[in-house]
Amino acid sequence: MEEQTVLQKSMKWLEDRSKGNIKQKLEALTLKGLRIVHAQERCIRCSFVVPSRTLDPDGNWHVGAMATLIDDVAAAAIYSVVDHVKVSLDFSISFYSTAKIQDSLLI
């Protein structure tokens, strides 16, 4: 069997999360449906349609779900370079607008 490249391993790591093939149920629920549309070392671009299961009481994409998804996509991009997952110690997001159910996003 051919050994996977670091990029292939990082993509599999992210795909496993998007397909629910992990033990962290909340993370799996948040990332379900995420699709990789482009991948190269240091850059992974994904598409995502906001599902109803991740909405806040106002009908917006929950900021915690948004942060989880962004953090994991960024971790996969870093993984593609360093060959292992790094942990976020300080993570800040500026929100400019809301996302609603069925909005199609590029991350």
C-alpha cells in the first residue's frame, strides 16, 4: 500500500470529521456536510451549506458552530505542512454578518 502524503493525511483528518467518523459528537454534528473543494499545502478551501441543526435561537448560524468549523479547517491546513494537528491557544473571530439556514459558504 502506498504511503499517504501529508496533504492527503490532512484531508482525510478533515473528511473524517465531516463524515462523523470521530468520537467527538458535537464536532461531528457541526462539521457534517463540509466538502473540500481545493487542497494544497498550507491551503484547504471548503464549501458548506448551513444546516438547521447549527442555528441559534435567532435563526443564524451559531457562532460556536462557526468557530468550530473555522478552527478545524485551519487545523487541517496547518496539518498539511507540519504533519500533525496543532491546538489553537488563542482564537479570535470578527463577525461582519450573519449566515442563515441553507446559505452556501466558502471557507
